[in-house]
Amino acid sequence: MTNKALLTEAGIIIINDKFEVVQSLRFKPDSEISFYSQIKNANVPDVVKTFLDNLSHEFSDSLEVNDQSLLEILSKIYPDKNFIYKTIDSSNLFPLFVQSGFFSSEEEISNFLQKFSIEYSKQQIRDVSGQEDLQIIEGINSLDELDKAINILMARINEWYGLHFPELENLVKDSNEYFKFVSLGLNRSSITEKDLVSFSFSEKKLDAIFSAAQDSKGGEINSKDLSIISILSENVINLVKVRDKMLNYINDLMNNVAPNLSAIAGPTIGARLIAKSGGLMKLAKLPSSTIQVLGAEKALFRSLKSGSRPPKHGIIFQHDKVHSSPKWQRGKIARSLASKIAIAARIDVFRGSKEIDIEHSLDERYREIQEKYASPVANRNNYSKKKHKKLRRSMNEKRRRTS
Amino acid sequence: MKNVDELPNNVKWIEVAGKDKLATKNFVPGNSVYGEHLQKSSNSEFRIWDPYRSKLAASIINGLNDIPFTDGSNILYLGSSTGTTPSHVSDIVGKSGLLFCIEISSRVARDFIDNVVSFRNNIVPIIADARNIDSYTSIFRNIDSVYCDISQPDQTDIAINNCKEFITSGSKLLLVIKSRSIDTTKEPETIYEQEMDKLESNGFEINQMVNLHPFDKDHALVMATLK
Ligand SMILES: C[S@@+](CC[C@H](N)C(=O)[O-])C[C@H]1O[C@@H](n2cnc3c(N)ncnc32)[C@H](O)[C@@H]1O
């Protein structure tokens, strides 16, 4: 004889094995969505908590539950009881709604459930909509700023600790280990083996460090100086951790919001393109010729003014396939990458789900270019005035549109 | 081009500029969902159903017989996207039927709700992953048939699981198979066979397979009955 706990859109119902209602909690009318979604997100509103807290006499040692979130909440309240996940046929729901006094007629229930689903969907959309690209933009900008800050501070620490122990930089090449070393705040004249156990330095490396420490060309340093350098270094190490988290965060978000763009451009470059164009929707509306030079605006306007050769790539230059290719292939690869990016962004906006084989088409084109243009051709890139005029026109148009 | 033996109540062929076109009786007269042409016929307004935009229309034109949707049907629709096909199915099931639409992407669901659901009270939109039946809000009618078009590699399994949960023996599944989303290296025909075998070994009987050429490349629609 096992009772069941049911999470429904209108409240929680406890029934016995004969489908008789033994307990129920009606969510506050007109606030059902808020209660329901809180429970789905593993939050427990107070009234629900009180209700669940007082359930112990409704089941002996096990209870069937129709919803995973409710099941988890119950397992926390009753850690030594046994909860079994089991759904019920939704056709049983209507009589239970009536029995528990939630509603009085089938029609009332249908109307409620239909309205509920629409409103619940709208809320799910509100929770994510529009906001996602803003989060991506802030995220990727933070990532780039973190990188800058980390680089500047690392150079500073190198220089500062280098006043005291300049040889260390060449001995400990791995930057993580180097900054960990500095964060210990060690005076080189009193380093012991014990100080360095947490590193996996070889015997040979340790010897080299000790002898370098003894014969160092560096100057003396006092404990006050050391302490501030070590704090700085510790925080840079933390910043690196924050950076890694930020990168994961962006990858997750991008795979969710723009899975096709991520597959083609890679999540970080995709995110930079979104940031540069002001949003995924805006990116999806750009022609691929503009996408190709996004992030190279300065060079582009310079070229328009002076009539010099226009840039072949902006942000997408960071893509492996572009920058690791021979110079004479880059323009072609950048162009085909940009056009695939334009398609991918449009699929992300208008369809939303990942196209299974989207990355293949790029790989194929990439291989084609590599084969066809295996060696540099004389007189390639015949840059014509006509093309230039066309480009100037389209840029002016874009400027007008964005202003 | 082959006519189906019997079209559901709200579907018919209409002559437009000398050509027979498939159309559904508009549930919201005056309202065009995706730019399709509206046409009066025998005192009702019909929406021309474009086989290049809707795989269900393509399969009907290519000879799908015995469409399991009709006036008053309750349907579970997996992968509603922005609602092109769902809007025609909504026309078909009419005011006593109900269409439960599952869609994973909230971005396309937003358009679906704004442009389609808000005009049609026989649609219940549910934003959820069709792999995760537990995350649906209540499917509160007994479902008569399932339509699945989600272009995922595991979509046949997803369709099977949804059928096992929501339909009973004798009910039908319409499954769109996009061979490229399952395996790009194999011949489409091989994939259709493989997916139909999967259905059969999971308790379905295959009624018909319709190739969607020339409206869609490498797509087929399979109709199967749960035994
Ligand atoms: C080919 S489109 C459907 C087109 C629609 N049936 C029509 O004819 O108008 C596929 C849809 O399935 C959705 N989808 C993909 N995976 C899904 C999943 N696991 N659960 C629910 N929907 C999914 C996609 O977001 C996309 O909107």
C-alpha cells in the first residue's frame, strides 16, 4: 500500500492506492504559476514547506512521487524515507482535481490548464528572452577584460618579484607555477625544500632553483614588500580561475542560445561577433561581407578614405582556420567562414536548434580552398577600384542604418 | 500528383489560377500565418497549404492516405517551431480538438505564441525538451495521435517514448525522418529502413512511408500504428 504525492499545476495532492485524496494543498488562485515554477526550480514556498513538513503520517516508509523536483524536495525533508519516481496517467487528474475541491467541473479544469500552459510558457520565455544576448555580451566583454588585466598584472608581478629573484622566470616557465611560487612570499635566501613540496619539481629542478637563489643577481627585499607581492600574485591566480569559469559560462550560454554559430565560429568568437554587432538578431541581419570585417572597422574606414586595400578579416581572423592558414588562402577562408557564420546565425534566430551537419559544410569548403590554392598564385587579389566603390556604398548604407 | 482517398473534414483541394492547391479551412478567418494565400470557397475561407513550407502538406500531396487528424482530434505535436504546420493542424482539429505543442527553443516558441497561439484557442504551447516528458505541463486530454518533426539524431526514440506515454494501442504516429540529421554518410533510403525497423521492434506497425521529394530533399514521413 503506497501513497502517491502529485505535483499538479493547481496544487499538491496526496492520494492512496485507491486513488482517494487523503491530503491536498491548493496553490493560491492566480498565483499558481509562481508556486509551480518555484517548486520546479527546487525552491519551496513557506506554505508548501509547512504542508510537506506535516505529511509524515501519510506514508510509512515509502511514497511515490510524480515529479522529480518534488521528489528531491521531499527527500531533503525526509532523508530516511524512500521516494519512488512514478508518473500517473493524466486522465486520472480530472477526478482528483474535483475530489480535492480544486475545481468543480471538467470545463473549469480544461480552461485553467490551457491558460496555465500558455502563461507558463510565456514566463519561461520572459525568463530567458532578450536577456540571453545581453548576458553573452557582458560575459565576453568581461572575459576580454579579465585577459587584459591578468596579462598586465602578470607582467607587473614578473617585474616586481624579478627585482629580487630574476632567475626564477627562466626556471619556472609554467606561469601557473610561477605565480603560485610568488604567492608563497618566499625570500630567496631562506627557501627550503619544505616550502616547495606542493610543486612537483624534479630533483634537478629543485637543485637549479636553490643554486640560482644563492647566486642570484637580484637585490634584497623585506617581508613587507614580499607580503604585498604575494597577495597580488594570489589574486591573479584567483582571477585566472574566474577567467576559466567565465569561459565555461560563455560556452554554455552560447551552445544554448546560438548552437549553430558556436559550431561554426567557436563559442568565444561567436560571442565576440554578437557583442560587436549588438545582439544575435542584429548579427543575423548583417550581410556576410560585413560580418567578415566586423571588428576591423578602423582599418575599413581608413581604406575607404585613402583608397588602400580593405581589410580581409576582423574578429574572425582569430579563428584557427583563418590565422593558421597561409596568407594567400586567408582571404578566401575568411570569406567562406563569414558566409557560413551568417547562415548559422540566421538558423539560430529563426529555428533555434542545432543543425546536425552544419560544421561539415565549412570543413569541406576549407579543404577545397587548401587544395585549390595550395601554392601562392602570382597576381592574385587583383583589387579593383570598382569593388572599392561598391564597398564604400554598402558601408555608407550601413552607417546610415545604424545611426 | 496523387489525391488522398479521403481528406479530413477541414482539408480540401481548391482551384487557384487553374491549379489544384491543398488548403485548410481557416480557424481564424482573415488571418494569414506565414504569408499564405487566403481563398474563399463554398462560403468558407481557406488557407492555401504550401508543401514547400510544410512537410505534412508535402506528404499529403505525395500520396499519404488516411491522415489520422480530423475535426475534434487531440494531438501531441513534437517540434512545433514557429507554427507553420501546427497552424494547419489547428485548422483541421477545429474548435473541439486540441493541439499540444512541444518545442524546446524558447526563441521560436515566442514567435509561435505571438503569431499563432494567441489567435487560436485550440493550441496549448509547452516549452520543453521532448526527451524529458516529466517537464511537460499536464497533457490533459487523451491523445489520439502523435506528430513528430524535431530533426534530432535520436528523434525516433523520442517519438517512441512519447507515444508509449500518451497514446494507446491502435493510435497513430506520424514521424518526419530527416536522414541528414541522423547520419550524413548513409543513403537516405537506408536510414528510413533503419528507423522503420526501430519502430517495428518497439511495437509499431508501419502503415506507409512517403518520400517528400521534390518538396524536401532527403526527408520522408512515416505513418505507424501502435500495436
Ligand atoms: C524542423 S523544425 C519543425 C517544423 C514544424 N514541424 C513545421 O513543419 O512547421 C524542428 C523543431 O524541433 C525543435 N526541437 C529540436 N529538438 C527538440 C527536442 N528535443 N524537444 C522539442 N523540440 C525540439 C526545434 O527547436 C525546431 O523548432
